[in-house]
Amino acid sequence: MSYSVLEALRSNPDHVRKVLTARRLDVSLVDKFLEVDARWRQLRREVDELRHTYNQLSREGAKAQPERRREIVEKARELAARLERVEKELEEAERLREEVLWSMPNLIHESVPICPEGVDSVPVRSWGVVKAAGDVAASLKGVEYVVVEKPPVGHADMAEVVLKMADTLKAGEVAGSRFYYLFDDLVWLDFALAIYALDRLTQRGFRPVIPPYMLKFDVIRRVLDFDTFKDAIYKIEGEDLYLIATAEHGIAAYLYRRDLVEEELPQLYVGWSPCFRKEAGAGNRDLKGIFRVHIFHKVEQFVYSLPEESWRWHEEITKNTEELIRDLGLPYRVVNICAHDLGAPAAKKYDIEIWYPAQGMYRELASCSNVTDWQAYRLGIRVTRKGMKREFVHTLNCTGLATTRTITAILENFQREDGVVEIPKALRPYLEPLKAAPKDYIYPRKRG
RNA sequence: GCCGGGGUGGCCGAGCGGCCCAAGGCGCGGGACUGGAGAUCCCGUCCCCGUCAAGGGGGCGUGGGUUCAAAUCCCACCCCCGGCGCCA
């Protein structure tokens, strides 16, 4: 068919080498592929030819008289043995070819920056006024800020010490590090943020969905790359099931092996799910609090689009999330991820980063990728165009709101000196119907 | 989890060891006919190799096996439907 990476490899290998260089990956992968591809095609032909003569024999045998048939059976036996050997070779070549092809990252869009050592992303735009302590403020450029005397309390201490609505110590004892208990107002906040995001996005035509939280190996291997798999994914002991690391995985799998017609696209989904991540590559980073944890909740946008429309959708879904964050009043910036830092599936990726005044830095809250046909190829999701042509669809994903992490941003950005946290106005309508939920402010709990 | 029924091309559906390199229908695409549409008639409509050729190969839920030969027989697994059990 027309998988863009395969096409590029065969018709323009130099371009693929450039992509690999930009991604800081091994360029020799291209020649490796061309080699295994050529061998596979060669063997494919040999096998087809052998089978042809074999089939002819077999058909002849069906009609032959008993005596002639014995002869044919004899010949067929010999041929079969030879076929088996070549078929084994073909099988091996095919396995190898797929392995190399599957290890290929996506091509990259021309607007993706190629960056020097130490630079992972390029700011595109920013919004909001950040609170910065003196020395931090000096380092900020192109961002509006107000200078504050001292940085506010970090989200972890806010949640656990000041508000007393989280317990990561007990969670650590019973489940391990990077787990948490959340209580009281923070629970309501998590739900309200989810419903806020779902409500806004469904108004824009996205279909709400709760996907399966686990997928079979054969499916999950098609929606993500090896690095994600080994660093992020939990396996269920004794079952062929893996916990999803994001709703994206479950939603992408929804159209597994589907053939669509043009009129069925685009398809917009907004999913909610818990996300399970091993955080194996994270080391000791962000061990405190609930910033980087094994389980969290997230609302996710997912788009299946026609190939020629995916770049427009990429901007669109990024703006959707910006708007959600802006209306909460959280200062953010959008960065364009450098080629070397893109995951294999993404042809381009924007991260949306929130300002964390206690940390004095922007931290990732959302991530929006155009995966083009990388996932669709692996999942076999195609669209039949007018005139009978068939192509792979494009898929895109973009965080709506990572609700658990959004809580940490709210705790740092909206806390007052007295330890009270102001609830963003946009969120209040979603807390209103809940009797026990806080409405305007979150007050520290009197007794732990 | 147990017992029973079932999974055939986009959909419906025949076939149940060689006459099937899967009938027929619907849908879809192209053409003929028409002033145009409909009806009718022809051709095409799973995947792969090949120059979108000639030609060839594979494919009947998935993976193994029996056989010179498997959609068809055997085994395992997956999924769907019905019944029982269990459960928020």
C-alpha cells in the first residue's frame, strides 16, 4: 500500500537518512532495511515460483489416472521438501524485514526544529503572567512576569502538609513510591477537572469515550514504540494483557483493522482513563508528591483524519488544550519539540508547559502529536478514497487535561499566603452540583 | 468458570477432503445504452510480488498438525451468541 516510511525508504533513502540524523539515530538502519527488503523480495519470488510448479503438479494429480498419479505424488514429495527449506528462509527474511521496518521512526515535518546539544524544545508562544522569585525572573525572556519575594510552597507540601489532603508516605508503605492517597477536596478537584475538559471538548464535536484500560500484546505493540513499551507499560501477570499508559492507546486500537470510507473521517474522540506508567526511565526525578506517579487520570483528545487534513488538526487540538488551560488561568507556554527528542511515532510534537512558581520553571502538562500514518500502518486503519485508491489514515493525539498533574499546577499557582487555594473560576460550575465539594476555595483541613 | 451453538471477501451467504486458484446476491467503482436519471447489460471490487503490465502466489477467526492434496479432518487458543454459575 502506501506507508509513507516504506515509500520514502524505497524511493528516497537519502531523505530517510536525514531524518534519522536529525533524530540522532543510527543512519545505517536505512541500508539495513534496503538489504533485508531486497532479500525478502527475492525470496518471495522464489517461493512463488516453486509453489507455482507445485500447484500445477497437484492439479494434474487430481485428474490423473492411478499409475500416473503415483509418479506425480512422488515428484510432489520431493518438491515439497525443497519448498519447505526456501519457505523457512522467506519467513526469516520477512520477520527481519518487519523488525527493521517497525524499528523505523516516523518521518518528520519540515517545521520540526533540529537542535544543538542541550536544547530539547523551542518555545513557540506563551500566555499568562508568571510568578517568579528574583533570580528566576532575571532568566526569563519573552515572558510576562511579576516578581515575588519568595517562591510559594511546592505542590507536594501543599497537598500533604498544608492542606493535609494527600498521603504519599502511607501509599509508599502499602504500594511503593510514586503512589498516593488523595482525599477530600483534591478528589473533587480531580473529577471536576475531568468533567470540565470532557464538557468543553464534547461541545467541539469530540465523542466522549472510556476505553479498555488493558490491551492484548498484539494490539499494544502496534500503538506504541519500543521505548515507551519498555519504560512505561505494566503487564498483567499470567495474562496476555497490558495496562494502557494513556487513553490514546485504547482509542487508537478502536479502529484496529478497519477500512473506512472518506465520509467517515474525521473521527474525533475525547477519552478519559486512568494511565498506568512504570516510569522506569525516570530514576529519582520528581519523586515527591503526585507530579510523576504510576497511576493518574487524564482526558485525551484523539483524531483520526484524512492525510491531507492532519496538519490542520494538529494545530486545532493543540489550541483546544491551550484554551482549557488558559481558562483555568494557568500561565503556560507552547514548545515545539526538537527532532532528537520526538518519540518514534510522532512526526511533530507540541508540549504545553505550565509555570510552576515553586519550582521556578515550566513543566509539561500536555503533549500533542501528529503521528501521521505511523500508527495507522501498524494497526491497519485505512480509508478508501474516491476512485478506489486506499491510504492509511492519519492519527493524532493530544492531552486534554492530565487532571492529576493539573492539581499540582493549581496548588502552586493559586495558593495564598495563608495556605488557602483559590479554585479557578472556570472550574466552579463543575463543583457546584456536588454537595460536599469545595466551591470557591480549598481550605486546609483542620485535623489530619 | 462450565455446557451448547457459531466465526467464509465491505455486508449477506453457499460450500463441509481434489470438479473451490471460494458459488450467488447486495453494496461500491468503471463502461455500454439514455437528452438525463432509472431499469438492463458488460467489466472490476481481500492481501502480496511484479512497471497500478503479462503473469504468479497467499487467503475461509488465529496458530499448529494429518494428507501428494484442507474452507472442508484433528488439536490448541481467541472472539461472538445462548444457558448456568459468580460478581460491583
